[in-house]
Amino acid sequence: MPESGMVIAAVGWAGVAGILLCALAYVAVTLDAVLSARQLGVRGGWTAPLSRAARLLRQRQRTTVAADTLLWRVGGAGMFIGAFLIVAVIPMGRWVLADPDVGIVWFNVVDVMVWALVWLTGWGANSTHSLVGGYRFLAHGLAYELPLMFALVAPAIAAGSLGVGDVVAAQDGLWFVVWMPVAFLVYLVGVTGFSVWGPFAPALAADIAGGVLAELSAVDRLVFQAGRYLFLVAGAAFSVPLFLGGGSGPVLPGWAWVLVKTVAVLAVLVWLRRKVPLVRPDRFMEIGWMVLLPAVVVQDLLVSLIVVSGG
């Protein structure tokens, strides 16, 4: 197994990583706004994120009767923090903030944490619509999480390690996406799932008055929405070391290639939001367990056979 060769960056670089994460989230928000404007047949949208943020910051904060404010706020703030925890184990070329031996497990733990965070946001409001939205998300989670776990297993099997740096090193010469396309696609489905994005947004749907977002206002709403975009960026960025060769590429330095690949994956996820309709939890349960799970298990078996045969 190739050595990862990762260099642990100084703690001060955590601030730079946080700034990059927020900047990419702003890019995602802006691109989403521009595409929404074009879909409506109008130009612009470039300043929409700033105007929305300013409006929420000026908005008067409201609450509900007997709301559990602590749980409500923990859910929203946790979405914001969780994305930063994922970024900590993503290599920027040779540099990384943390390189644990179980980096892939670390990612999986954080993405499972989203289950609790979204549900707490729905529960804490003490509102029917919010709670229904929280339970809708849990239903989606049951459908996407197990296929996502098996998708994460494929790169680990090929690299013989759960370390993210080792997975990057194992792709020297051939990116995993080339011979693990099913795992890559299922992984992206999982990213849209834990970001409450695209087809997995019924938890925020209009038929339940916004669901989890129904009672959120002012800064609380801004923080939760920002957390969704931050998770989308973190998920897109984590696909780079897992399947897209990390910082490998000609001419540009490794960290630049990580950013380029992240932006490319992120742009595709944002664009697809308008192409894929909302999927009811019960319908996606069938897709997740009857289609995605068997497909990704077969992918894992093929990867295992190739590794054992020395291919």
C-alpha cells in the first residue's frame, strides 16, 4: 500500500480552511440563485444571497409556545459546525489539518450526526409542521445512509486503509471513479441526502409550510440554511480524495486541483437540483433498498475481487 505522505498543517490553517469552505458555499448559493433566475426567464441573481442574508439579519426573531430553544439552536448550529469537522480530514494536496487512521469513518460519523441535527431542529420548535419535516428527513436517511456507507467502503477496500491520505495515495495512476462509478454515484446521492438538497428536500417542502424551516426565522434560519450549503460543499470536497485522485493533475499545485475538482462536483450538484424532482420518502425507500444498495454491494464485491487478484 502506498504511503500517504500527508503533512499536518499548523492549527492556524484551520481558519484558512474555514474561509475556503464559506467561500465555496457562497459560490454554491450564488450559482443556485443565478440558475433559479434563469429558470424564471430573468437575468441577475448574483446579489440574491447577500440580499437574503441581509433580510434575515434584520428580521425580528420569532418563537413558538413552549419551544425547546436549546435543542432548536443546537440543531441549527450543529449543521454549521459539522461541515467544518469534515473539512478537517480533507487533504489540500499534501497538506491536511488532521490525518487520522480512520478518516473515512470520521466522515461517516459526521454525516450520520445530521440525522439528529435536522430532527432536533424540527422537534425543538414544538410545531407540527416542523416535526413532520424532521420525521420526513429521518425516513430519507434510512434510505440513503446504508448505500452511502457501502459506497465509502469501496475506496477503503481498494486502498487497504480507512485513512483519507492512504486512499489518495492508492489512486496514483488511476482514479477510483474510473473503476468504481457506481460507488461514486451512490456517494453523490448520499451527499445530496445529508445536505437536505434537491430530491431530498421534502423535509422543507411547501406542503408542510416549510417543514423543518417552518418556525425558523432571522439568524436561526440563516444559520441552518448556511449549514445545508456548507455540508453540500464539504460532501463535494470529500469526493475529491475518495474518487477523483485528490490533488493529482498537471501544471497546477495539488491544493488548486482539489479546489477545481470540488467546484466541478459542486456545480453539478447545484445544477441537478432543478433536473431531479422531489422524491417522497416512501418512494425513495424502495429505490434505496431495492436498487442502490444491491448495486453498491456488487461494486464492493468487484473491487474486493480485483484487489485480491492483484489487479
